[in-house]
Amino acid sequence: MPNIKIFSGSSHPDLSQKIADRLGLELGKVVTKKFSNQETCVEIGESVRGEDVYIVQSGCGEINDNLMELLIMINACKIASASRVTAVIPCFPYARQDKKDKSRAPISAKLVANMLSVSGADHIITMDLHASQIQGFFDIPVDNLYAEPAVLKWIKENIPEWKNCTIVSPDAGGAKRYALPWFPWHLCKRLLY
């Protein structure tokens, strides 16, 4: 695939490698490190001029460090004349802070959306947003992918007694989000949240 470069942040290098392998591409060279004062430093180790760049970095684990690393990587690619930069963020950071639930409370998901746009991202690919309204926080295209079809396929293929299983959601909102009309829920023993 010409003109495509995939770079991995430090959050999930194995996932990035699997994506690159699936596409038959090599991961781009990038070095991330911390200065003694804990500032993040990113060095893109190859030309991205005119390239379509994909940066894979999740917003989990060390959330603030991973988010800052992603923003710096996006900006480094943009100022190095990348044609387009797509941030692949399987777990969108601060997604649960998507509304103002009390006075003087921030809408942190909107702030993250602004930071991604300002850093130079042209496109965002994420999964299972806490609320689909987060897509409206962006002025750039956002693709919100859904994991449940792949997860349900895996369950049916790998758990012999899947019809007697219990499916658990972390909260009531998740139970609503995953209540798929086409899945044979009536064959499952129960649905908990």
C-alpha cells in the first residue's frame, strides 16, 4: 500500500504490530522517551512527507501520558508535512466526561476533541464511545466502530456453552448500548449489568 505509514504509541505496541501485519506493512520508526522532568519527547524516525499517517494509541493505562504522547506524535507528523494524520484511539480518553452533570463541571471529552483537532489530526477512528454525542464535539471526521459483533462472534465460536452464559455490562448504559436486536439474547440464561 503506497503512501501509508503506521506508527505506534507506547500504550499498545502489540495491537499496532497486529494491525501492520494484517495490512502487510512495517511499523514506522518512532522513539518516545521522557526527559528527567517527565516531559514526553517523540522523534519520528523516517520521512512522512506527503504520506497518509495512522497513529495507534489508546487512551487507557497512563491516560494523561498516553494522550500527551499522541498529541505530540500527531503534531510532529503534521509539521513534517504528512498529507493526512489519522489517530486510531481504541479507548477514547475522558469519554465518560461527556456532559455537564453539575455546575462548574468541565466537559473533558470536548476538551480532548479540541486538543486532537488543534494538534493536527485530520480523522479519528475510535471504538465504543461512551456516548455517540462525543462525535459531535469534533470538526473533523470521526468513525466510531463497534466491537460487539466481533466479540459475540468470538463468544459463539470459542465458548461451547455460550447459550448458558451470563453477559455482564459495567453499567446500565452499557447494557443498553449492547442490547443488539439481532443477537439471540433469549437463548442466553440472563443479562446482568
